[in-house]
Amino acid sequence: MWDIIAWGYWGIFLLMVLENVIPPIPSEAIMSVAGIAVARGQMDFTLLVLAGTAGTVVGNLFWWEVGRRLGYKRLKPMVDRWGRWLTIDWHEIEKLKTYFDRWGGPTVLIFRFMPVGRTVISIPAGLMHMPFWRFVGYTTAGSAIWNLILVGLGYALGATIADIDHWVAPMVFALVGLVVLVWLWRILTWKPRD
């Protein structure tokens, strides 16, 4: 754990980029552990939140750009071919586009507090061509709040990594398991629109 701290703010930045590009490195563990370092006087609270938030934004920009390059219109052949496995049809994509045009920014902000959703939401934001600065603004705001909470939690707990893993790891695995079960249920019950 303390090797993370030895890497300093650049290490936190890189871990948070990786957490968003290659889940499942949980930000809960990274930022909470770093919060313990703040409590022990090894890191500065403000610089830590800034480094973590910057890493989160850069990591999410990766997926936003993937979605943007793929684009909404180029998605149709994929949906036509793989709709059952994606559990979505083109009509639902069009509804998502309408929704995202109106509520995309607040949706990105809210999804920053969801374990799986905070990375995944960047893809539809890119697909629907959410403007760059709007995406960055909502991502930064949500990520900063989330990182403040995590660092504050680590600071308040003053716990060891084992204590944090004791409650964070089971929650992450349970959420991932739930997402997989919902996806399997959708595959088994999905019927394409005629």
C-alpha cells in the first residue's frame, strides 16, 4: 500500500487514469488509502484530490474519444448484428440519443458516483458527441466530489489497507456480480422490436 504513496501525486494520477481505462482497479481503494496518508501527514489533502481528479478526467477522456470516433451513426450495423448480446435495438439507441441531447451532462455527473457506471458513461457521451468542454466540466465536478468523499473517508478512518479491502472489495465484487446477472437476464429475455 505505501508503495502507492511513495509514487507521490504522479503515482496517484497514473493509478486513477488506469482505474478509468482498465477497470477494475477501484478508485475507492486508491483514494481512501491515499486519504490515510493525508491523516499521517505524508500527503496534502488538496493536492491529492487534484491529482486524483485530473487522473480520472484523463482516463474518462480515453473512453469518450473511443465513443466519439465510433460515432452514433456508425453504431447501427453493430446494433443490427450484435443487438441481442448488447441487449439493445436501434429504437433504444435513438431514445438514448434524444435523452442524452437533453440530460447528458447531469447524467455524466451522477454516474461519477457509481462503481461501474463512472467509466462506462463516457462511451455513450462520446457516441452521442457530447461537446468536449461540457463532458470535461461534468466529469471534473463529479470526480472531484467523489474523490473528496473517498479521501475524507480514508482520512477519517485512519485504517489500514486490509481494513479498507475488508469492506470495499466485497462491495465491488457484489456490484460486478449484480451487473453480470442483470446482463444475463436481459440476454435471456430480450426480444427485438419488429
